[in-house]
Amino acid sequence: MPVLTPAKSSWFSGETLWIVLVIVAAYGIVPLAGSDYLLDAVLTPFLALSLAAVGLNVLTGYAGQVSLGSAAFLAVGAYAAYNLHLRVPALPLLIDLVLAGGVAAAIGIVFGLPSLRLRGFYLAVSTLAAQFFVQWALTKFSWFSNDNPSGVIDAPVLSIAGSAFTSAAERYVFSLTIVVVLTLLTLRLLRSQSGRNFIAVRDHEIAAKVIGVPLLRTKLLAFAISSFLIGVAGVLWAFAYLRTVEPAGFNLDRSFQILFIIIIGGLASLRGSFIGAAFIVVFPLLLSRVGAALLGSVFDSGVLEMSQRIVIGALIIVFLIAEPRGLIALWDRAFAAVRPAKRPA
């Protein structure tokens, strides 16, 4: 897996160069050339979902702990940041964001405790408790939404040091910076001993225990890191993208959406998280445009939306059967095909 142990070769150098160029373009070209629709409705949700996918990939792809409750931690992060801003207004936005991620991490550790006894399907079912419990709590106790009986919150304006991010480009750059920083920190973690412990537990839990990997600490750390990243993604989803959210927006469909991202993009690959998120965000838009142009006069919007789900579901089955490593495997093969061949010494 090149994410963890990249070889110091022309392949890695070339790909690193491409990643640097993408980041430079994302900061220098996209905010200036992109329309408000592209920045607000496509790229900002893409960044939030990418960060959530990175978090789930840490837990499922690297540590091997299956979770179906990702949307719950999105909600925890969003509502925690909202309440921190509302009830402790002196806190800067970045502190609110970090503390909201910390609250999500704490909840993640609590719901990660069953992983010490459960594995696979049984663990996945147990994580559904987080999904249903968080959604129930946010609608049952109106305190979380400032006594709004419907649970809907209006996210505050993004502001750092007195500078408000009100335009689509400013919210996009803010989200991009958070995602880039946290992704680089996650990559550093995965290259450390903790990352190697994650992989050891995923590949063979008993063997990992025999060689001295602390199972309890490793599993709970994976849940904490994953929940922290997903919680921060929830803040971006609420504050930078939707700017008004309700508990129903963090339902089981959202959890499956994040799971589909890492399946399509590629398990145990941070690059795959971004490629999968791009596919999940852009593909339905393209399918909707094409369907509306070709079949809009025959089928209504409900049929077109259901068609999107059927196509995405079929693609997931195809990837699971034909290419379990996802789109990142296709990317690697395409990149290897175009790189110049090494000359024999």
C-alpha cells in the first residue's frame, strides 16, 4: 500500500508532484475561476465528504473495524460546534472546531468499546446504535438545537480573528485548508507505529496480540481518530456547506454514502477517499443532467433519482467483484502505463 510505505522511486515522485500541482491549483486557480455554484454546491460538499471518508478509511480500511454510524459523528460534530459557539461565544472558531471533533472522538470511543468483543458483521450492527441514539437524542432534547422543537439549527457565519467568510470562495478555501491539514496529519499518523498497529490488527488480530500490539488501545485510538475527523467534517458540512441542518439530514443514508465512498475509491487509501468522494458527488450530477436531457419528458425527477441509486449500487457490486481495491487501483494502473519506462543499467 503506497500510502503507508511509499517507495522512493520515480513513480512516487511523479505522483507527489501531481498532488502538489492539484493543491496549488485548488488554492490558486479554482477560487478565482470557479463559479459560485461550483464552489458552493460541488466542491465544498466534496471536501466535507472527503474528510469524512478519510476518517472512516482510518477505521475500516486501515484498522479493519467496520462502522455503519458515520452520519452520527457528523451530527455530533455539527451540533457540538453549534452549541460551543452559542454558549461559549468567546471561543475562536478553530477552537470550536477542534473541541467539536474532540466531542465526536469521545462519543466514538464509547461506541467503539464493543469492538473489543465483536468483529465483522456483529460490530457493524452494534455501530448502528450510535446512528439511532444520536438522531434520537438530537430530536428528543431541544437543548441541543437551542430549544427548536424540530431540531433545526442555523449555523453561524464562519469567522476567524474578526474576518468573516461569507462568499462561496472564502468558505471553499476555509474548508480546503482544514481538509488538507487534517489529511496530512492523518497520513503522518498512518506512517507511524500507530498506523502499523492498525494494519496488524486488521490483518490478523491474534497474531498482532502475540507480537505485542495493544489491542484495546489500538482499536479505541482508531475509533477516536476516525470519529474526530468525521466530527470535523460534520462542522464543515453544517457551517460551510448547508449552513442550516436538521437531525434527519444525518440519517442512515448518509452513513452508507460515506461507506460507499471508501468502497468505490479504495479501502486503505487516503487518495481513494478523495477519488471516491469526487465520484459520489459528481456522478449523480452528471447522471441527472444526462437523464433530464434525454428522458426528462418521459420520467419525472423521482424516477431519475431512483435511477441514480440503481446505477451507483450496480457500480459498487462491480467494484466489489472485479476490482476490490476500487478506483485507486485503476488510477495506479493508468499512472503506471503513462510513466516512462526505466532504462536498463
